Amino acid sequence: MISYTIERNDFMKKIINIFCNDNDKSLKAFIKIKEILTKKDFMISEKFNKDAVLNICIGGDGSFIRGVHGTNFTKIPFVGVNTGTLGFYQEISFENIEKFINDYIEENYTMEKIRLLECEMQTNDMNLSKKCLNEFVIRSNSSEIIHLDIFIDDNHLETFAGDGIIISTPSGSTAYNMSAGGSIMYPTVRGFQLTAVAPIFSKVYRSLSNSIIIPNTSSLKIIPLEKSYKKIAFTADGIDHKYENISYFKFKKAYKKIYKLVFNKDWYWINMKDKFL
């Protein structure tokens, strides 16, 4: 009888996934979170469990992005605990871990939807599709420049020559996109951004020097010119993917989205000032 009661209680416990990088501060945060949650009758899984109620990512933004990809963009909500240097996804500080857990239990938060970006690619052999949380990057795989024809809704915009192109989401606009001179987009803006990396300006080439905000209702198509056909490198959220003979890339909003818990409605602006000003 006693054994049955214990098994029944364990079955009823809510599961929380925790993904943690291996630096010392992150491991301390993991131990602290696990200890508090266990006392509050949660079960902790260090691997993705599809029956969990929450995903906690400990580290910097890179840890959050890896957690999102590692769960295949699950609908189970995410929250980030920041133990890195720059954390736009990581709202919770080490010092506020206990408060965060209490607020979570008392449901003192809002749920933010983060729309993903999708890229469809065609090679000589197959059709491919990738999703990203932050950005896609098309660049040269050597020291040579690349040449790309760029279309928005099948309207030819420009023939680009330069080091590469960044296609970023609103939530990813403060990452590589910003470093390349792109604009900052509020995370809930319904669009994505095209930013050139080291474009060439000459009598022969005329590339846009400013980034372009593209609405979610539009699509962006990029076709490598023949001279660049085999020089292309493709990156999704910092992960390199090697494909040969890509004939085109097509970018559009993904219908899939992730969910992130927000505990302070002013978090974005506070973080913006703290990190950049």
C-alpha cells in the first residue's frame, strides 16, 4: 500500500527539462534550480522529455538556441537563466532564481510567441528545408566574394556582390545582424530582415547599403549566380550546413513557433539599455 502511494505521487509530479552548458556558474545554477524544484515536488530531466511542462536553458543565448534546436522547436515553453555575458533570451539572473521559481508556480508571467524563419533550398538532387530562431547566413566558403540575385515576391531587387547576406528574425536582430549594421526589431514585429555583409560599391556593382525589413506576408528568394554556384556556405543559427550546387534559397515565415515565458513586461527595454548603452 505504501509502495503504491509513492509510485502514484511520482507519476503525478510535473516534469521540467533543464539544459545546461558546462561552465562553473551554469553548473551552480543547475544545482540550485534542481534543489529548489525537487523540494517543490517537480521531477527534473536533463534530457528532452516530451511530457515536460517547461524547458529551462542555463547559459547564454547560445545555450538557449541550442536548447530550442535540440527539442526540434517544441511547443513546451522555454525560459532562460543567464550565466553568460549577453543574454537576450535569458531573462532570469542567478540571483533571482528562487523568485523566478516562485513566480512560475504562482503563474506570474506572460507567454510570448516567437515566430521562426524558414528557408527552402533546392539542389540538383533534392529539396531541403531549415528553420532558425536567430538568423540564416549565406556567405562565401572562401576568400572570394559571392554574387547573388535577390528577389522579393518574385520582383528582382538587386544583384548583390560582397561577403554575404544575413536574413534575421526580429528576436535575432540584436545578434550578428546588428553587428553587420542591421536594424533592431522588437521581437513581436511581424517581419524579417535582409542585411548585407560587406557589400561592394563600384561602377559595376550597386548593392543596397541599408538593411530591409520584409513583412511576414512576403517571401525572399536568393539565387546564386553561376560564377558563385560552388562558393556558397550556408549557416542556420550558427550551425554550418554543407550542400553542393544550391540553385536557390527561399525565405519566409515559418508556421511553427516557440513559446517563451516573460516575467517582466519591460525586460526587453531594460536589457537593451543594460547591454548596449
